[in-house]
Amino acid sequence: MTQLLALDMPRNELEELNKASDLMAELVAGGYRATGRPFYNHLIGVASLTALETRDVKLISAALLHSSYEFGRFPGWLLPPMLNKRRKIVARYVGEETEQIVHSYQMADWRALLDPQKLPALSETERNLILLKLADMLEDFIEERGPIATHKNALWPFIKMDDPVAYIIGISTGIGAEKIASGFREISTRSPQRIIERNRDRTYFHTPLRSVLPYFIKSTLQRRRT
């Protein structure tokens, strides 16, 4: 919020971001990254990086919710994902325009979008999605260069390239995201000092068993009744 206040954003836009932040906090409460970081720290980090490149309040709000359909604890979250119901909940909180960005992010074909040869022909909507993805990748990259190693492929889908960082910097520069590009340059020069080795599948999204059991029992009973 301090970062956004420094941008002198109008009150109505700050209130819009606050709604997105409240929904984000509700959906990922109890969630943790594989490093042990609370999941909301990652989402705030992605929004912060996005705000370095744009003042588009809907795009920054979408950054706060970009993983919500995959990791959010919506009602009935232990049941098979019901995307349409989740979309209605998010749209009710943050508006249809912001929800559409979140949904487009969820459904994007990143191998097709993150192609340097296609950058000149991209629409503004596609450039905005790429900006969100680059902010997400940079936030992952920063975390993975830290003291806790989880061996996550932060630079997917380019990890098998000879120089994936240079490729991503080229994409960032191609859409005019120079601060994101500078972030990749700076972080890539740091040698990670590993202190703790963890299995990346261990706690990527964890919730205490006492929170899971009521939902599990309820869903089991519902299935048996049908």
C-alpha cells in the first residue's frame, strides 16, 4: 500500500485494490509456498512488481488474484474445481473486467504468448498478461535464489534453454517492461547461498488438518447421498 500511495493513486482505485487484497487474503489463508513463505507474500510480491511497470489498477488487482483459481480456498474447495462458480465469486468482489484478466491468465498458452517473434503483433490485453507472467516468474526467481532451496523450475517453460534468463529479459524488453528486465539481470548475478534443502512438493499449499476434516467429512457425506 505504501508503494501505491507513492504513486498518488486516487482513492477510488485504492479502494478497488483493497477489495482485491481482502479477497486474496481470504482465499489463501493458511496457504504456504514450498519455501515456507505464506502464499499471500508471493501474491503481494507479484502485484508490487506489476505496479513498477503500470498504474492500471485492474491489472494490479488481477496480480493479487492471479493464482486464485488454482490455489484459492473457495467454498467446496476440496471438491472438483467448479470454475464458473469461482469466476462469479471473484467478479462479485472485484468486477468483471478484473476477473476476466485473472481468468485469461489462468487459461493462457504461455508457450505461444512468450514468443519474441510474436511480440510486435500482440494486443494490449496480451501484453498485459505477459507482464503479469513476467512479474510472477521474477517473484519466483527471487524466492528461489534465497536460502531455502526447493528446486522449483521458476523459469518454466524455458528452463531447458541454454540461457533462459537472457530469453526472458528479451521478452521483458520487448514489451517495454524495463524494470522487470533489470530485476532479472540483477537477481541472475547473485549466487544462491543454500542453507535449507526442501522438497518442492512438500508444502506448496498447506492447510492444517483440523481445517480440512470438516470439509472432507461434508463432501464425503454429500457424495454418498447422491
